[in-house]
Amino acid sequence: MAFRPYLAFNGNCREAFTRYQEIFGGELVLLTTADAPPDAGPPPP
């Protein structure tokens, strides 16, 4: 089963997840709102 969390941070998401990756390891894949396709729709609540 894949784990795909959706979390919101106040402008420091990349830094937070980079730190989590340092602690827990694993692969970090980030998709920013600016990089999302235009038809992706709004993020979940």
C-alpha cells in the first residue's frame, strides 16, 4: 500500500519535508502548486 500524505505548511514545506527525509530516509517527491498541471483542480481541504 502506498502512503501519499497531503499536508499544508505556511511557506516552509520544502524545508520541513527535507528534514523529515533526513530523519526517516526514503525518496522525497514534491509537486508544488506552481508545478501542477492547470487542470489539476483545487487541493483537498
